Amino acid sequence: MASSLELTVLAFISSIALVVNFRRKLKMVDNMKGRIEKMVSAVQNQSKYIRSLARGTLNLRRLHRSKLQIRDKVHVRCDEITDLIKKASSVDCRLHVLDDRRTNNDMNWVAVVRHPDFRGAVLQTVIDECDRQWKIGRRFIIWAVDRERAMDKVKTAYPVEKGFIMASFDMQSE
């Protein structure tokens, strides 16, 4: 059998082998811990980067949505303005003749006559367009020798007592 010295040497050698192997395994564990820390740090950095990209994308998406809403509002407003322009340009620009009697000495006078409540005061069955034209004003050409005679003709046809208002009165060159 083996002597106790041999057994001691064998135990010593095996304990040294175990210690060396254990230290090598500890070193591997320490290396693994370092690699894990580096990986966790890399994952956190990558997560922060992806979140910042996502936040930027979300902000761009919100900005895009708000720009689309603004664009749609502008289109609606443009349509409203176009309708207003059509209504404003559809005003009756005709020049109505108040009295067709004319002499060689007569001058041309243009009067704009308005009535704020034509439908209520004069003619209840009038259409909306005609009522609107009276509110804006109708233009009449009057032939008369002088201003006073022309104004008398307008006041006779459209009396102030019935709510007619003379908005303007000018002499027109031929």
C-alpha cells in the first residue's frame, strides 16, 4: 500500500490541481461577469437609442398629423372664401333705367338705392336673391336736366317713407 508520504503528496498534488482548476473557473466566471456587464450596457444603450428614434418618429408623426389638419382647415377656408367671392361677384351689376324719357338737354345720373328690409316692408313674396340685391343696393340711371330734378325722380319712385335709402348719387359721363 501506499505510504502516508505518498498519500500526502498525492493529496497535495490533487489539492493544487483543484485549486488551480478552481482559480481558472473563477477567472472564467469573472470574465463572464465582465462580458455580461458589457452586454447589459450595450443593450441599455441600444434601448435608449431605439427609444429616442421612436420618440423622434412619434413627434414627426404628430407634426405630420397637425400639418394635415392645418392643410385641411386651409382648404375648407379657401372653399369658404371662394364661395364668398362668388357671392360678392354675383351682385347685380346691371344699371336699371328709372325713367325712359330723355331729352337732348338731359344729363346722366347714377343713383344707388338700398332697402334694408325689402321683404318685410315692401314685398313679402320676393325671392332671397332680390332681397339681398336690395340690401346691397340697386343702381339706376336717371336722365334729368339737373341734380335736383334727378333726385326728385328717385325720391318719387322710391320714397324714403317706405324705407328706401339713397346710398350714392353721382353724375355719369357719357
